Amino acid sequence: MLKLSIFLFAALSFVMAQAQSTGDVKKLDSALTLLYKTNRFNGTILYAEKGKVVYKKAFGIVDFRTNQPLQTTSAFNLASVTKQFICMSILMLKERGQLQLDDDCKKYIPELPYDSISIRNLMTHTSGIPEYFDVFQKYKSPLDTLTNEKLIQLYSLQKPALDFATGTKWNYCNTNYLLLVSIIERISKMPMAVFLQKNITVPLGLKDTYMYHVLMPVVPANHVYGFEELGDKRKLNDLTQFDGVTGDGNIYSSVEDLYTWEQSLYTEKLVKKSTLDEAFHPVKLKDGTTYPYGFGWGIEKDRPGEYAHTGGWGGFANLIYRDTKNQRTIIELSSGSSGWGIRTARNFIQGKQLDIPPTVLIKNVKLMDGTGIPARNEQVRIQGKIIIAVGQLQPFESEVIIDGKGKILAPGFIDSHSHLAGYLSKYPEALAALNQGITTIVAGQDGGSDPVDSIKAELKRIPSAINVATYTGHASIREKIMGADQLNRPATKEELEKIKLLLRDDLQKGSLGLSTGLEYEEGFYSNRNEVIELAKVTAAEKGRYISHIRSEDINMADAIDEIIQIGREAKLPVQISHIKIALKDDWGTAANLLAALITARSEGIDITADCYPYDFWNSTLRVLFPKKDFTSLDAATYATEHLFDPEGSVMVRFAADTVYKGKTVAAIAKLRNETTAKTLLYLVAASADYQKRHPDEGGVETIMGKSMSDEDVMSFLAWGHTNICSDGTNGGHPRGYGSFTRVLSRYVKDKKIMTWEDAIHKMTALAAEHTGIKNRGVIAAGYYADLVLIDPETVKDNSNIQNPKALSDGILQVWVNGGLVYKDKKSLQKYPGEFISK
Ligand SMILES: [Zn+2]
């Protein structure tokens, strides 16, 4: 045991020695150079060991409008690194006997509407006072610029409640430091800017350090302007209406000055060692526990003697980090919207790897970004999983470049209604999805789902090429509580409460919402009240409702009324799964149904639909019996005449007698020498009997039922609130492999019922919006790099009933989370798919 720990210690000190050798500074320099050259770092850096500066350098510009180069003396807004100067000022007043750290703030700010908050509580973020950003936003007038004194007036007038009892918690809050500045100003009877100058900057000889806010008349000359990036363009992102205040930020300084400041903390130039000591001790909470934060300094976890603070505010990202054990310091100040400077500086001083992910530029594409706006010629830059820029981008030196050869680049498609998830363990390459451009599937449909936990665990066990999100299936949680043989009735009150708990749990773990399959027997016998109650639980968790409605044929009007009522009463977005008109008598009336949905929308109900581009469905024979009277010849006759076309409907699976597999119902009737109605009764009865004998076998019969008109399908596809789905699995119905490419080839190119941009929108951003999936479905900076490159000339679905797994043409390349997963009709055996939580 002893031997082992000596060995460990030796190994550890070796790593530390490595990190401290100046050789590593070269690594730091090349990392920062790469970041600078790829627009991920604009700033200054200083690294010192044992009182000696080993490395300092400035990369970039002071102001993107003038291109004046940065220097190591350029002064950046320190943002929250300001806080350590405020705490030092307080400690100086304490040493002079002008205050005590445990003084009640009211002693200096009697207007404060809170009792028993000490100065120490403010310094350590344990006061419980709420963040001023929210309070100011709520009560400000549009012309106001906030100042520290105005803030005190606002709090004394509005008396916003404490977030928690003082001293019981640590919660980072800028208001604390605004109040500290007011205390300093009231005691010293001078503005904070003057106090800082007299007591800190002049005594330490700091030349580039000062307080600056928007109400000051003169803008200091060496002041760096904050900015943000939009593509290759830069936009000013500097001080705002908030910046009449000081304390939480708005001290400006350079890396050179900050180093002098940091070194002074080893001396007694400003305060005695014993006074300063407490600044680097974790704060004690009322329950006796501690939090690793001192006075304007964070205490690094498991790294004794190491302290740091970051600062981020409107276009600035800074870090000061001191390792007092080895007397090492790193200071990084940057402007821009990237956090790479902070990350790299921290990793360097902590002896960690400095891997900077390369960027990839996709150029020469017709960009359809998913929003529906016209295609444009722009480039897309990816870093890791994320799109970091879109626009007129010039390639960086040594950047990976992908030439799109003028083809369409779109966001990866999002399939809002998929049954593929159950096949991913066996087929993680997910060709069914990728060959048609799908990068995200939404599982848990029609009332049937696996728990979020098990989906996550399975994806961890066998990673998949595509992303998976899920709804929580009504029938699945019903069955868990009521038992499989008790689903032929509504849930009792007690059962419903238990179902609610299961639902809430799954929603909190990341399910998108509640799905129902009310036409199927597992859900059919629930009543409206049961579903509405569950929808309310879903709404409370900000989830959505998606439904295979109770009837797609004879009782459709009722079923539509039900989903609208659910949206109205539970107040949540509702979506009709695979919208269709499956009753022959009603063919051609899509406009009436859409009118009903538009009326509901005008009432404020967020009702939407998804749709697959085929006029035949894939389901069980039992849906052909809307009253569940499976032995009635009348019902069977009605079904053959009104609900499906026996000539065009094929048995895809028929376990009871595989001879009939692949034949139409009419052909089977001919073989059996009976009417199609009688054959239908036989097929249902034989399957029920087979199922009884093979209780563990799932899906003993499946029919592809021809029951829709192409005109209705087109009306539904074209509706502005319909997104595209597949409702597919790994084979079976051709929709499993061809839905999205079929929309592009048949309905965009041949029938021209919508534009390319519209179709892409319906496959991406609209589907994301309808399912509550965030940061996907659009090609824009900050979104996940799920992408598909499409050849508009050749794109075409090839799957059909005879060959349901034929791959589509024209899907050239597919990326999931930044990784190329599919190219030239082949899986690249890469599995970057993730579980997507609500
Ligand atoms: Zn369905």
C-alpha cells in the first residue's frame, strides 16, 4: 500500500514537472496560434513561474473596426475578475477599522429591504439576494441606465424576495458585488473608480488598470472593444444599459498589470497576510458544510493551493489562475464569443492535454438551412459536433475542406414518427434512416415506448449512427400498472395516479411528451378523461402530445374532436400522427379536415400533423374493425367495401400460414375460393389463434392496406403545419427506407406540390419545432452538425413492396453530430448518435 502511494506520488510529480517545463510553452503557443488563425481566440496571455514571466503574447486586434493590434498592455473588461479587486478594497477598509466583515449591510445601506445580511455574505455569494438582471429587466424604463445607487432604490422599492435563507446556500450573484461597491463608496466618500486608483493601482504601479462604465465621459485609449462573431463578420458586443454599475465587472486591466496584481498577493503591499488569508478559504454555510469560494476567488477542487476566477460578459472571456504551491500564474484576457482561450489556459496550467479540434469547412453547396428561406451559396464551418459559422467563409490554413460540388446541403432530416429504434441494437448503422437522409428518429410512437432509461442504456451499450429521441407511450405505462389483460377498460382513479407517476418520471428523464395509439386495443378502451389527465401532467413538464388518433376512418370526426379537446384542456401542443383519410367514402375531403384544424389553431390550440408520402398504410388487420367486432361478417363486408382495397392490400406478415405472405387479400380469397370479407374474418381469426399458441411472438400479422387517395395525401403533405415522417421500421412497408426521398422525388420534383426549400423545412426545422427538439433542424452557428448532402438531379426512393430495403439514390453524404456516417450508399461504420432529451 505504502509502495503504491509512493509510486503514484512519483508519477504525479513527473507530470507536474513536465507541465512546468518551458517546452510546454511552445505547445501553448501553437495551440493559441491555431485558435487565433481559426477565429477562436482574440486576446492576450501571460504565463509566469516563480516570479518570472515565461511566456506572454498578444493575438489579434483591439477593435475590429480599426484593426489596431492588441498588446500585452491592452486593457480588457475583466468582467467578473473585477470581483477580487472589490474584495481587496473591503479588506483594506477592514484593516483601517472602518468596517467589520460581519457587519450587517444595513449599517451602511439602511434602505435595503433585507435583515441580517453581512458584508461577508455578499463577498461569498451566500446572501440569497436575487440577481439584478431579472429585477432590472422587469422594472426598468427603456431610457434607464442602471447605476449602483439606482439599483438600491429599485430593491428598496420593489423588495424582491430572497432566493434562499441567508447563509444556507452558495449561489453566484452579481448583485452582491454592486452592494459592496456602494458600501465602499459610502464609507470612503469617493467613487469606486477613485478609491481603486488611490488605494490599489497607484500603490502597485498599475498603468493599464482602471474602472470604466458607460456613464463616464471619456473612453480610455487602450480600451479593448468586445465583439461577437456572425459567420466571418464581427459585430460590436460591448457595454450595455447594465453597464452604469460597477463591482460585478467593469474594471479594465491588462495581462501585465494583472500579473503585478497577482504577485502582490504574495506580499503585504496592500493588506496583511493574515487579513488576505481568508480570501482563499472556502466559505462555511450555516449547516457546517463549505463551498469552494473565498473572497472573489474560486478554490480549485482537489488541487490544493490553486485558485482561479473567470470573467465573462458581453464580448469578453477571461481567466486568472494562480498555483501558489509552485508559484505559477496564468492570465488570459480575450474578446469575442469563444471560450477557447479560457479552456486552453486552464488546461495548460493544470497540465492537461491542449487538443484543439480541427475545423471542417463545407464549401461549394446550395445551402438550404431548414428555415424555408431561399437557398443561398454559403459555406458551413463545423468544429467537433457543432456548426460554428455559416456565411461567406474563407478557408483557414490547414483546414479540412469538403467540396459539395454545387449540391444541396440541408440539415439532417428529423423523422417525427419512427418505429426504427427497436432495430438499432441489431442494425446500429441505421441504413433505413441514413439512406433517406434521416439523422434523428423520434421513437415511442402510437402509445408504445421503452423507458428513457433503457433507451439511454441501450445506446450506451450499442452506439448508433443516428440520434434517438422518444415520447412516453400511453399504452406501455398503462400496461405496467394495469396488466396486459386489463387494458380493455379505462384506468381506475388509483391506477391513473400510478400511471401519472410513471409518466412524470419518464418526462423528467428527457421524454418529449406523451404518445397515444387510441385506435389500438391497448389504448382504445381508455376514455378522454384518462388521456386529458395524463396530458395535463405532460403539460406541467413542458412536454407535448402526439397521437395515432382513435379513428382514421368511420369515427374520425370524433377522434379529431378529441385531440383538439386535449390541446384545449391540457394546454399543450398536440400533433396528429400520420394524418390520413382512410375511409373511401370520405376520399377527397382533406380540405374539410384541414379547415377544422385551422379553426382550432385560430382558437389558440397548437395542433399540427405529420404525414408519410404513401396511399397505403402498414398495420394490423384489426384496425379494419373500428368496433372491435372481429367475428362479424357485416363488419368485415363493410371493411372490404369502405376501409381498404382488397385488390391493392398485401399481407406482409402472416405467421399462421406463411403461404399467404406477400399476397393481396383478394388473391388469398381467390385461392380460398371465398369472398374477400370471409377471407378477412379468416385472417383475423387464424392470427388470433396463432397468437394464443405463441404468446411470446410479436406482430404475427401485418397488412399493407391501400386505403387513401393520393390527392388527400398531397393536401396533407402540403399543409403548412405538416412535417414529414416515415412511420417506418427496418423493412416491411417501403416507407421505412424511402419516405423522405420519395417526398423529394415524387412530390417536389414530379408533382411540384411544394418547393425544395419548403420540403426541406418540413423534414427539419418544422419537425424539430413539432417535437420540441432543440438545436437541431437548422444550419446555423451553435446548432448540432447533423447534415445531409443531396443531389437534386438524382434523388429518388427505390424501396417498394417487393424490395422494401432498396436504398435511395441521391443522398450523397450524411453527417451526424459532425461525424460523416454515410457516403455513396454505404455506412461508414461510425456511431456518433446521441439520445436527445427534451
Ligand atoms: Zn400509428
